[in-house]
Amino acid sequence: MNRRWFALAAPLALVAAVAADQARPDPQLAQFGNRLGLPGPAVRVDPRLSSTWYCPGVPARQSGDGVVSILNPGIEPVAATVTVFENEVVDTTSTSLTVPPGQVVRVDLATVRPSDMDAVLVEAVGGEVVVEQRARTTAGEGGSACASDVARQWFFADGSTDDGPDGAGASYRLTVFNPFAADAVVDITYLTPDGPKSAQDTEALVVPGRTLQVINLNEAIRRESQLSVVASTRSGSVVIGRVLAFDGSGARQGLLANVASPTLSTSWWFPGGGIDTGITERIVLANPGEDRAEVELSVYLADPGSGSTVPLAVSVPPLTSVVVDVASVQGMVAGPHAIGVSSLNGVEVMAERVVDDASGETPRTSAVVGAHTTATQWYLAEGVASSAIDAEVVAVANPTGSPVSVEIRQIVPGGASREVAVVELGPAAVARVPLTDVSDAEVVTLWVRADTPIVVERRLRDGVPWTMAVPAL
Amino acid sequence: MEDPIETAGIDAPPVVTVTVLREPSPTIAAALGSLAAETYPKLAHLVVDATGDPEVPAGVGAVLPGALVRPVDPSTSWAEAVNPVSRLVEGAVFYVICDDRTVLEPGAIERLVEEAFRSNAAVAGPKVVDLADPTRLVSVGANCDRFGHLVPIADPGERDQEQHDAVRDVFAVERGCQLVRADLFATIGGFDADLDGGAEALDLCWRAHLAGGRVLAIPAARARRSVGEVAPIPEHLRLRTALVNTGRWQLPRLVLSQLAMTAVAVVAGLLSRRPSRSVAAVRAWGWVLSHLAGVLGARRRVAGLRVVPDREVRNLQVGVWAHFATLWRDPDERGTGERLGSLGARLRRAVLRVRTGGSSSSIGMWCAAVVLLLVGSRRLIDGRLPVIGTFVSMPPDPDELLEVYAKGWTSTGFGSMRPPPTGLGLLGLWDQLLPGGPDAARLWALLGAVLTGWIGMWRLCRLVAVGRDGAVVARSMIAGTVVYAALPLAANAIGAGRVGGVVAYGALPWIVASLLAGSGITPGPLLPAGVAVARVGVVGALAMAFVPSFPALVVVVSLALALGALMGRAAMSGRAVLVGVAGSVLSVVLNLPWSWELRRPDGAWAQLGAVKMAAATGRGLGALLRFDTGPVGVGLLGFGALGALVFVVVVARDWRASVGGGLAAVAVGFVLVAWAADRFVLPFPLPAVEVLLAPVAVAVAAAAALGVTTFAHDVDGRVFSLVRQPLAFAAAIASVVAMAPGIAAVADGRWEIPRADFTRSLSSLSARSEQGQFRVLWMGDPRALPAPGWWLADGLAWTVTDGLSTPTASLWPGAPTDTAMRVREAVNLAGAEQTDRLGRLLGPLGIRYVIVPSRSGPAFTTAPTYFPPPSLIETLVAQLDLEQIALDEAAEVFENTAWVPLRATIAADAAVPGADPAELLASAAIEARAVQANPIWSARSSTATVPAGTLVIGTASEGWKVELDGASVQPDATSSALLGAYPVDAGTVEVSLPWSSGRLVVAAVQVLAWGVAFGAGRRRTVVA
């Protein structure tokens, strides 16, 4: 090339190259780990080195008041350390145990650390476990799966501090469990049908590291017959539960001892509902967001031949809660059914199902945090001896648009399982499976699996509230 | 002056003078006469006659009546002549020991005794002035370094202006006249019979210090002797003196350091063209080895005298640098008097050398460049160079690096006995030579590299600065050097904390110069291939010690130069490649055995490059062409520096075209490589961008020099052309304009490097070390870590530090050891939600804090931001035994509540688990069982009293030796979770990393290889 032309071309080529190289690669952060961030209690299906469960609080004054059940669904024994935290006491009590494969070990908290309220940290090494908490008081019996992770936000839709003129009625104690070494600062706000409320005592609440704090909501928010709770942390992460007792002086009687939901969702499922004579059912919707939620409530009857229902549209204003009587759904008939709640405009809400059963001698109330995830495998740790299972029921809902085959298996010692029942479900269908054929095992633990994602719930026996199963994800 | 003796009401203490006559000389009479003239009341004289002259006793009697004359054999040593005084004379309180060359001035003895009495001196000496010219000083005492090098307080021949007339503590006084307390003389056994030549006087004073005595120079007392009599202590006797008087714990360090000093002396002797010094340094060791029994015997005798700990004596000594300066001093200047004058002469010669073929502009350029460098670094010089990026810290003890290097210990991560990086030894040597402590050594290493680059560029430019008449064109050299200095590459490397960029900047001009001179592409005399290879090899080895990929860089540069040279002197291209390749191989060889570690497939890239990034940096081609790679901003003016390159490619003819083509090929090639690394995520990581751009900078600067030469050859005086003259004008303007941003960068005073590091903002963590020593695990973007790290994920690295202090060895991470892999495995387990007890997995490794920086420096600085992945923070937050601490917004800090202190004793009943994660997670934390956590030891030998239990030395057991009350203790193989666990009973534990003869041989061979290569590169023979 002629040098003269090169003298001209070189700078031009340089300018052109620089101008052409203006596009910048997208900034991309490093990828680390594979934390699923599972919302709510869940079991990981992949091989586990260890797992940790957090039970935020159950009464443990005397033997039988509070029990933590640890299920090892695997085929190898799992070593576990159970650390019990007492309300506002820094000192803890730990005990080590081994959970044999396919078995459940129950820890009676009163024998470990008797107190008014105990939170429990279960650390298992060598495999995955499932942990449930159950409580029993004079008001009744209740429980739920414990939390498999901590979170910075927690929600309860149902609740009441209406303790009546004589101090009877509802007794609402919120348990805030901080298992970490560092202090956590928690803000607790409240939603009612009339709008949000706040209490100075529960704003910027400091929960010291490795402690349990029990908050008496009857003192914080007085006489609210419908009270939703929204807890969020300014720093740290916690686990929140409730022990809500209704003594029967009001409309409800029973005990709710369950863990809050760490997430909001646009869809919720309740496989185990039903209405009948003396049995009322309500869905409590809480909307802690700034936008109005347009929600549709759908009822799927267990017996499709009994008719069909029309979805009920519900509008939930921001920062309020709304209670929907399921009986008001058009086409509703008595009997078991499943309920689906979905937000039509994408605004996430919290949903809880409340069932008041006054059909028996003793009225019972129950409240269940809905399932917002579906899975092909579910575990039910708690169970009862075969002599008392005549009323035990597993409810299975198929929220998908395709038929599903569901297999209910009993986990037996050693980690193997045996078939209890097989259910074929059509699209958007629900089934109730009474457990009448299980072994004589002291504890009956179940493993439900399906070929497409489903939702599973169980009622141990009459008078005992429904509890949601634990999905394996 | 008030007489303290009289004031105290006591009699004057008896004094005996001991005068040794060695050979007949005119000064004997004067010396003895001066003694006779002394008026001290209680004075007796002993004259030791070693002249062998039978007439001397009579002469002594005539000059010094009453003196006791003791004839001895002429071969009698100084000690044999003097030591019997304590047997021959009784009742003396002081001895005044003189030779026959020293003439005392009247009253000297009285003043010596007065001051010695007043100051309780054990040994004292007078001010000694020149016999012929009393206004010139000969000696006022001397300091001494730990190697036994005497450093005179006053230069022999220095004019006496009473500047040294204060009584002062010194380390030694010269042999010509010493006042010695008689009881101490007897206690320490007098002079060492095996010493002579002045070493016996130093030895006496050294042992006096060890016995707790003071040594004073008392200028009020004067003596005279000829300045020409001053002679240095023979090298072998100096070495023996140091070996004998150094304590047992310091002796290994002394031997090691002395070996290094010998290597330096050999090199210095070669460089200063005084090979006799090199020979003497080596022969001294031979002499010592042949007299080893005597040395050991003397050591045993000295051991019985010790009253003062060795470290206190060392505090009286000066640093080695004081002597090192004298290695470069011209012996011809001794005794000539004016210290400032001789310094001035050296400076003048240096300036003349700098001005080779040039004008006063050269001097001005160099002065301006150095001033700008100092001004631009003023805040670093005045403050502290922070530990940012790869600017790792250095230990406070200057011996430590050399010792661990010689012992073969690499403290990276959790420590290992892998061959230590050569750079560790080089830094240790640098730290030895440079006064001012570790921070000064770090800073001046960087600035020295920059200055070295400028000097190298000056030499490179000289190759192309050949005028039409064959004379050197100073303007070319100035132009090239100025452009190189003004390019912001080095400033950005310093500002970003990338030591590799600075090293490459300093080394590459020398490499390119050697390639050009060795290939014959340039018109000057052809450097023999062997010399060129040696030069490339040595410089490349120095650079490779800090930039492991440097040899590959050299090969590519040589290929590019050869490619460009095809435009002209094609025949010479092959030589460039040959020199480049062979020199690179030599670089690798000189870095053996450390370079052998690069063969590890899992560690090679960790050393050669950096942790692979998750995304391309995306600076853009424009920024790369302007060298805008760091905090020192460069505008569009920066493009101007490329003008000279275009000019030479277009206009240059003949050999200039070859060189210009080669430079252009280098520039284009490395810009493309840097651009590819900047624009894409390559499957393999490359060195820092400044390393890749250093060849471009060299090419651009050399092109500026070549441009001036080209102008003289191919433009000046030629007919006007639409290309030549306009392009020359444009290139000149562009080059000048391009310098502005680089020069403006000096305004900041710290090259935009953050003004502090995390050791400041997180200093409260260090304050917690009373609970035991600990490690810190750092995780985050590799650019935000305080040291090069290991790969955790693409764009995510980790490293561990001892406390907040970044070990020097972490500059060379190497392949992670098995212990290091435990950390990665543990973190990955937590990241996969396999555990919520990461602290329990990390605790046995002594990791107390986990820090995830989001910037390369504290929040209150201008450190750039490099966000870590949120999932990493979420993982750490979810750990039950990690407590988050808010200290600095630029770093998430977690305290591990399950940590086990390093160098601690665990209770004997503690069941220490194995290293398997499941076993560790299932075990209860063992941190509560640390019953003692105060012993501190490093790679040195140290002792501690410990209770019974499991002693944790906190590092891998390999290579370490643990003794309990003198008995060897074996490590507890079952306690594999802990690092170096030893079951011990209560007692005194000695932990040491013993010397390895094999390793010492390897180190010695390496030093020898460097010396040989260096010597080969110094040859100046040229091929016609």
C-alpha cells in the first residue's frame, strides 16, 4: 500500500474501530450457590448433608403441652441436635438424638425445658428431615409444620384479640424466634377490615440474638375481632409463629399453634375445606400492599355430581383484610371441597382458611395457612396409632388441567414405604382419602407422590385442625 | 569542669597503659613520649616489645622512664601481647591499651578516666585526629551492623569542626587507643587470640556490650595518628566476629542474611568493577569453615559471658543499609577528606553518565521526571501505601521473608512446604536493603519499578537515537523517555493496586532493548546472543517473580518485533525470536523451583492470570488505546500518543522502518489481545490489563524516540511532501498534547489509589485478638479482595489473611492446598443450602471473620465498587453461627461464633473431630474449650508455656517441629479438623520450622545461578 494512503487510512481506521466498539457487555454478577429460597416449609429432594428447621413457639409447661416431631424419611439414620429456647432467656438447652430411618422421634419439650413457651431449633446432619410442632392446651390442640428457613417477612391473615369484656375469648401470642447470633429488629404492623393499625410496642422491636420473644397481641392491639399480622425485619432474619387460643366464650373455641407464611402469593390452595350443618368456613384475605387486589375465589367440590360453583370475585383494598364466607359462593353445596384463591391483577395477598366446627359436642376452630406451591411429593410427619385413625383423612387437590395419579404411601421403619391408597384425579379435582388401612405403627407417617404437581392436606382425627403437608421440592 | 573523682572524695584510680610495639617506626618515640607527658597521678606503663629489635628496650627506657618492658616474639598476636597485663600488673582499675602509631595529646588519659568514671563506661576511646593535620578526623568511634561491618561516626579525613565533640555511646572504638575497665577485661578474657587487624578491638567492644558494659567515644580526650593508617577489618575476621558474638537464636538468621549479603557483595563487586571484593566475600566463608572449631569454641566462651539479651545488643547496632552504601564507595576516595566533595564527585559522574551524548536538556528531563514522580507520590511517601489489590503487606521484621524463603515455607493460605516464590526472596532482600520499614519498602519497590522503567526506556531509546552522522541524538532519548513517563499506564496500575502492571512497566523497556540490541535490528553494535539472552533472562526472571506469565509476554513481544522487522532487516528477525525464547526459558529456569509449581493444572492459571471474571470488563478499545485503565482519567488527548507510531510506520526508511514495523506489530498485537480480554469472557484468564498494555506503551514511547530520529533522517532537509512534513508536525503536536493528562495526574499525590484500606476501617477486629490469633476469610469480586485469590466461581474469588494483615506470600496464591480446598468446599456447601453452620466448618481453620467487600477499599474512600453476588450475602446471612457486624458499608463482616483460636491449647478432654464436613457439623463447637490462646509464633523458633491439652499451631504440621521440654512431640493424626494439632502435657513447648540443608542448597544454587546469569548479562563484548 502506498504510504501516503496508509497515513490517511490508519487514523481513519483507528477512529472507525473505536467508534464501532461502543457497545459494552452487560454487567453480570458472579453466580454463586444454588439457594432455592424456598418459601414456607419444604423438603429438598436432592441429597442433603444437613437440614435445619425452626419451630417458633409452643407451650411447654407440662408434659404433652408441646411436642416436636422429627421425621426421617430417608434410609440412613440422621443425627439431630434439638436446641430449645425459652422466652426472653439467652441460655438454651440442647439435646442430641438420632432419628432412625423411616421413623419419627417426638420430643416432649416440657421434659427438655419446661416453660411457658419454647422455640425449637432442629439441626439434622446426615440427611433431610421433616419437623412439625404440635401444642395442646385447655383450649384445644393445634400444630403445623415448622419453618425450614428463616425470612425477613412473615404474614398471618387470620387472628383476633377480641378477648371480650371479662378477659375471656381470644388470647393471641405472637412468637418471634431469632436463632442467629446477631440481634434482629422487627417491625410488626396490623391489618384489619378497617385498615392498617400499628402499635408502638411492636415497632422496631429488638429481638436479641438466639432468643425467643413472645408478644401478647391482646395488649398491643386491643379487641380486634379480625387482625392480620405483617412482620418485617429491619435487620436480621427471624421465624414467626402464633399461639392463638379461643376459650369458647366467643364464637370460636380451639387452639392455633402454627407458623406464619414467609411470603405473599397470587395463588393459594386449600384442599381440605368443607361446609356442613354446624360447620362454617371462611377465607381471610390480607393485602399488605399499596395496591388493591382483585381476587377470585374458586370452590372445587369433592363430588362433581353435586353441582358446580361460580367463582366469587373479591376486592381487597390495600392495607386491609377481608373475610369471605365460603357459603356465599354461588352454587355452594354442603360437603367437602377444595378452594383456590387467585389474584387476578397480580397483586399478591395472604390467604388463610378458617373453619368453625360446631357440629360436635365441643365447637372447634381451625385456621390453616394456604399452600402457594404445588409439588409432586408431600410428607406428613405427624400421625396417630392405628386404633385411632378411623377419622384420619388426607385431602388431595389437583390444581392442574390434566389428570393425575396420586399414590399415598406409609413410611415404615427402615425408610421403606408401603402403599396405602392410589387415587386417580381429574383436572381441577379434589379427593378425600380416609386412612383405614395402615400398619400398627405407633406413628403413622405418610409420603404422597403424584405424577403431576398436587396439593395435600390432612386432618388427624375429628376435632383436630387440618394441617398442610410439607412439599418436597 | 568539676572533677567527679575529686568531688567524690576518692583517690584517682590506678591506670596502667599497655603499649604494643609491632615494628620500628618514627612514631614509636612520639607515642611513648606522649605517654611520658601524661600528668595523670597514678599511671604505670607496660610496653610490649614485638619489634624483635634488641635496641628498643633501651630506647623505651630513655623515653619512658619507669616503664616495664616485656619483649615478645614478633609473630605474637595483639591478644597475646596485651592479655597478660592482667597477670603482670595488679591493682589497676583501668587499662589504656595503645599501639605504636597513636600519639596521645596531653591530658588524654585523665579525661578518658574522668568520663569513664562519670559515665560508668567499660570501654572508651578518644577522638583521633590526623597526625599531620589535626584539623582532619580519623576516628570518633564507630557504629556496627549485625554483620560486623563497622560504620564510622566520622569519615576518615573529615574536617574536624567540633561536630562530633559530644560524648556518645558507640558500638566500638578503634584499637589505637582503648581505655578498658580492668575488671571487665579480666571477666571477658581480654582480646580474642584468633583475631587481629582491628577485628580484635571490635570483638572486645562487642563482648563488653554482651557483658552489660557501655562503650563511649570521649572527644575531650584527643589522640593523633595518620589517617592513612585506617584500614578496614579483613572480611573473614569480620565474619568470624559476627558469628561468634551473635546469640544462638539469631545465628540462623545471621547466617542466612550473611549469605544473601555475600551474594549482594558479589554482584556489587562485579558491578563496581572491583572483583576483589567479590572474591573476599566468598573466601571469608571458606576461612570460617576451615576454622569452624575455633569459631565454635569462641562461641562457647562468649555464651558464658552473656548478661544482656542479644536483642538489646542488636538495638545498639545500625541497619545493614548503612554498610551497604559503602560497598559502592570508591576506595580511592578514602582519606581524601571532603565527604560532601566525594559525594559531589559521584553525582557529577552520574550526571555525566546520564547525559551521554546529550545536552543539558537530559539533566533537566531527568530532574523533572524524578520530581514529578516524587510530587505525584507525595501523599504515599508522607503516609502509607494501602493494601489494595495486589499491593500486599510486608512483615515488620525485615528478616522474616528471607528466612521463610530459605526454609522453604510458603505462608499463602494455610501454609505449605511448597517451593516458595522467588519473589518472596527478592522482596526479602529488598526489605533488608531499604531503611524505613516494610511500608517504605513496599512503596519504594513500586516507585523504583517505575523509575527502572524510565531508565530502561532511556537505554532503549539510545538504540534508536542514531543521527545521520552516527552520533547519539539526545532529543530522541528524551522524547521517548518523556512519552513513556507521561503515559498513564503506571499511574493507573498503582491507582488500581495492580502490582503486575507496575512490574511489567518497569521491566519491558529493558527486555525490548535487549531484543533489539541482540537481534541487530537497530544500527548499533550487535550484542552477542549469549549476553542478550542473559539480559532478557535476568530481567524476565525478575519480572516473572511477580508476573508469572511474563516469559510468555516476552516471547510474544519477540515474535512481534521479528514480524515487524521483516519490513527491513529480515535476516535479523530470527535472532530476535531466538533471544526472546531463550531468554524466557532462562527466566523460568532462574525461578526454579517455584516455576515448577506452574505445571500444576489446577494452579497454573491462578498464578499466570487472574480469577476468571463473570463478565467482560468492557472498557472499550478507545480506553485501551489511551491507556485509560484505572482511576487516573485520560481524555481524548490520550489518543495523541499514537501519532508517533503512525508517523514512523509511514515515513521511516531503512533500519528505522524495521524497528518501526516491529514496534507497530507489538502495539497492534497487544492492543488486540487486551481488547479481546476486555470485550469477551475468554475461556482462560489473562494477566491484568496493564500487563498486556505495557508492551504497547513501550512501543508507543520507543516510536516517539524513533520518530525524532526519523525526522532527522527522513524528513529534515528533504523536499516538502504532503505526507512527511505535515505528518511529522501533527505527530509531534499530538504527542506533546497527549502528555498533559499524565502530567496532570501528579496533582492527586497518590495516583488516585484509595487513601486507606480495610485495616483502618475494620481495625476494631484486630483489637479483638487478645482472645487468640485468627484468620479472616475474604470472598468477593477478585478486584475487591486485598490479595489475589482463588477461584470460587467465575467473577468470585476468596483468600485468607492472618488477622487483617495480608501475608506477602498471598501475592502468589498458587494452587490451593488440600486445606484451602476445605474452605471452598465448606462455602459451596453453604451456598447449596447443605448447611446453616458454615462457621462450624471454618472454625477449626482459625477463621474468625468472613468479610465480603463490595469495594476495594473502605466506604469513606474513592475505591471503586465491585458488587458481590447477592446470593453470597444471603448464604452468609442464613448461617446460624455467623454474626453480622456493621463496621463499614463497603464490606459485609460476619463473625464466626464457632472459631477456634490459632496457636492455642484445647482442653485435653475435647473430642476434636475429623475434617469431614458431616463429622464437623455433627460435633459440638470446640471453641469454648480453648483454654490458652496467647502463644505467638511464626516461621521462627519460639517457646511458650502451655497447659496440658491439644496444642494447635494453626498451620499444617508438615515441616514443623514441636518439642515439649526438649522432647519431640508427634502430631495427633486423628484431630484432622484442626491445623497442626499436637497432644501435649503441661510444660514449655518449643515450636520451630527447622532449617533444611536440602532447601538451603537449593537456595544457594538459585542465588549462584542468578549471579552467573547476571554476570553474563554484564558483559559488554559486541560483535562487529
